[in-house]
Amino acid sequence: MKNIIKNIGICFLSGIVVAFALHVFANPNNFAPGGVNGFASIVGYLTGINMGWFVILFNLPILILVFFIIDKKTSIYIMVYMAVQAVGLIVLEELAFPQYVTENNLIFACIAAGIISGFGYSIMMRCFGAAGGTYAISALITKFKPDKNTAFVSFILDSSVVLVSFFVYGMKIEPVISTLINLFLANYVIDYFLQGMKLGYKVEIITDYPEEIARDLIEATKHGVTEMTVRGMYTHEEKYELMCIIRRRHLGCVMKIIKRYPHSFANISKVNQVIGRFKK
């Protein structure tokens, strides 16, 4: 029950954040978000009806299919998220909630919409691996055509929104560019929150001084070090390999430590996500 309440709370938070971004920054400046919501926004603009109604109209049939065919639990949570988002859009309009309207400079509006909505999408993606109708369409295609590339579905939907927005919003280039910037920033924010929350660096060191270097690394970074015995295939001599995950701020002192010990070789690579006990 605690998990259910927590998950519903996450759906409410994500839906409200996305509704806020669309109402305040996207809708009044005539550019569309990506995916199914993009078509809901465009139809809302053409009809003069709040896009919240079309968010439900377009997503609900797809999610019902997912419920009966693929995943009941995930589809229910996405339905809650979509309902909150739709109701949020309708309520914000009824309350005449302030909007950021600009005629000459759309850049700030599309940046704000992309970052804020991307944050809302990332909450859903991180918890449920899905954030709306695009997921549902991809899941259905995978079910019946597992050999198909579902990433292509998102590309087609987003490209269609960009193309249609050119003709709907007065055949101007500004709405197209704003839609592209919004899509790019939203996806960038999603990637950051999915992969960059615990960004680290993996240091692999080949050395003859494992005890000394490990001691210095632990003292400087306060992170653990793993030791392995390895064999170089060029010299056929046994060496020691040390492996440590560190934060970005430790890079300088780690490189200084390695330089203290002659004939040591190090490889440093970026790690997008660290799971487990990894202190900041």
C-alpha cells in the first residue's frame, strides 16, 4: 500500500509539472511538445478547446490496449499521470493562471518548457520506464512485431509534430525551431536525470605499487579500491590492477597520485550511473 501511494504521488507530481510547463510556456507561444501530446496541443490550437481534453482522448484508447494486452500495472500509473496532466491543464486555464507570452523572442519560452517538462517526464521514466502515449505505441508494436525498432516510432511521432506545426502555426519557421529546441532540451533533461544523477569516473591503474597507491587513493577520495592480479601480454610479467570509482572533483588529486609512482599506467573513463553505496 505504501508503494502504491508513493507511485500515485509520483504520477501526480509529474503530471502537474508537465501541465505547468505546457500551460505557462508552450501553449501561449504556439509551439508544440513532442509525441502524442504534441498532436493534442496542435488540435487544441486549431479547435480552441483546451488541449487537456485531447490528451485524454488521444492517450486513453492506446493505454487501454496496453492494459489488456501488455502491462496492467504500468498502464494504470500512466493513466493516472495523464489524467492529472489533463485536469491540470484544464484547471490552470479555468483559473486564468498567468502565462509567459512573447511575440519577438520565443527562445526563453521553449527553453523553459523543455527543461521543466523534461524534468516531469524524467520522474515518470525513472520510476516506471514510461511517460505517455509514445511508450504505449512502442509497447504494442514490440508485442506484435518484436523485430521492429521502437525508437523509430518516437522519431516518426516527433518529426510529424515538427512538420505539422509548420503548417498549423501560420507557416512560420519560428514555431518549428521552437518545437525542435523544446524536444531537444526535454530529451536532454530526461537523459541527465536517468543517467547523470550519480555521475562518476572509473580509474583503472596497472602498477607495481598496489598497496601504496591504494592507500593514497582511499585517503584522498574516501572511496574503496579493488585490487586484481593481471598479466601483461607484451612482457608476460605479472602486474597489479587497481580499480576505483571517483567523483569529478577527485580527478586532479588522483592523477597526481599516479604520477608519484614510476611505470604505472592508468585509464580513466566516465561512468554515467553508479548504483549502490557510493558517497558523494
